[in-house]
Amino acid sequence: MGSSKGRSYAPTFTIKTIWGLAKSPELALDKDTLYSIIYRETGKDSMRQLSQKEINQVCYALSALKDSAKGKSDRTDTGGNKLTKAKRQKIYRLTGELGWNDNNARINGFVKKMFEVERLEWLNNEQCSKLIEMLKSMVKRETAKEGVK
């Protein structure tokens, strides 16, 4: 038998794997949410542009979200993060453009799926920045859709 020293086994995931994880009962992600995760992980808007390494990265992120969706939450703090107030205002502006401001549960549900944090107010500075980029991407796609109609 050959030596496998220095080699690590990494499964080869595909775009079908990404969709399978996204549509799993634990996640049940819609297309916009899935593309937001892809953008968050790779900075790319299209699955066709992903390298194998990036496909694997997205699959690992989705797997982590799926595992966390099975019910483990150890958050005990309450209240908003004072250091992220300005970023949260930007987030609320973007959610307003998406038509989400009338339903606070919607943004909190999105935050929970993306960051495993129960409420928007509990995000740290880096998470707020990532959320802003995801929301910008979603607004851009919605604007492009409306322009086509």
C-alpha cells in the first residue's frame, strides 16, 4: 500500500451538493439567501464562477449552518452592541429597500441562519460588515430584476 503521508483527504463537492445542502429541511434556503452565503464566503455572485476550493468552502459553511440549525444555541446576553449602532442603521436602510422593515422577525431569522446569532443587535462589527455586503448584493439583484421587467 502506498503512503499517504502529507496528504489530507478532502471530499470533492459539486454545485449539486450546494443546492442539496441549501434545500435540506434544516436550512430550506431560498435562492437569494443561498447566493448571499455564496457571496459572503467567496465574494462571487455566480456559482459558475466558483473554483473547486470555493465550492468546498461554501459546502463547509452550509454544513456548519445545517448543524447549528439542529437546535444548539448558547446565547445568554441581551441588548444591542453599542459599537455597531451605525452599521445597524445601514442594515435597516438596506432591509427597508428589500421591504423587510415591517417584519423584524425576518431580518432576525436571516441573521440567525447566516451568523448563528439570535438577534441583529448582537452581531459584532465584522458580522455587521458581512451582513451589509450580503444585503447590498440582494438589493442589487432585486434592482436588476426590476429593471428587466
